[in-house]
Amino acid sequence: MLNKNEMLNFIAQNAEMGCCGIAFIKGYAKDEKLQKALRTQMIEYGKIYSNANNILKSDMEQPYRISYLTRSMTRHFARRCMDKDSSDSHIAQMMITGNTRGVNKIVDRMRQYDKKDSKVQNLAERLLQTQYNNIQQMTEFL
């Protein structure tokens, strides 16, 4: 079972990873509509991260950030992918893949969470719904 703070840290890290990934690849997007969609998604991830972070801080807990190594590896992988194919459809595919991984992870963590705090449960559901919406939105650019 995951407790409240473990769940919040997972939510924050998942949202932070979304922001980092989008921040790197959005500069490659050519279509203005895709650029706008990526900005909107990044803003939503930022809000989720901020909410999780604020709840942790109100409980006098420090959030765990994703590691520098993880961040570097993500950028390196994205750079290699963009060097091979920087088309908008490839960006959409990468976003769908990333969000699908996120969905799988948050669903797994939601099953493990003790669900004692409805704010945390609602935030987890918001992250899950955001990732579902992102997948749906990106299919337009395939």
C-alpha cells in the first residue's frame, strides 16, 4: 500500500516528467495547432505538479524531484528520436507513447494507494484523465 505522501510524490514526478518531455520536443513542432496543444498539455502538467507539491509542503514534506540522470536520459532519447524523424506525426507518436506509459503507471499506483485522502485521490484521477485526454488529442496529428 502506498501512503498519501508516496502517492503525491509519484503524481508530482509523473507530471514533472511530462513537463520535461514536452519542454524538449515542443520546439520541433511545426504545426501551430500542435504547438498550442503541447503548450496546453505542459500547463496542465504544471498545475498538477504544483497541486501535488503544495499538498506535500502543507504536510511539511519535501517532494522528490526526478533525478538529473533521468532527466538527461529523457532528453538524450528525445534528441535521438527527433534526429531520426522530427515530423509532427512522430512528435504525436512520442507523446502518445509517453502518455500511455504514464497511464499504465498511474493506474498501477492508484491500485496500490490506500485512498485515505480524497484530495490526493482526485489529483491522481485528474492526472489519469489528463493523460487520456492527451492521447486523444495527439491522435489528430498522426
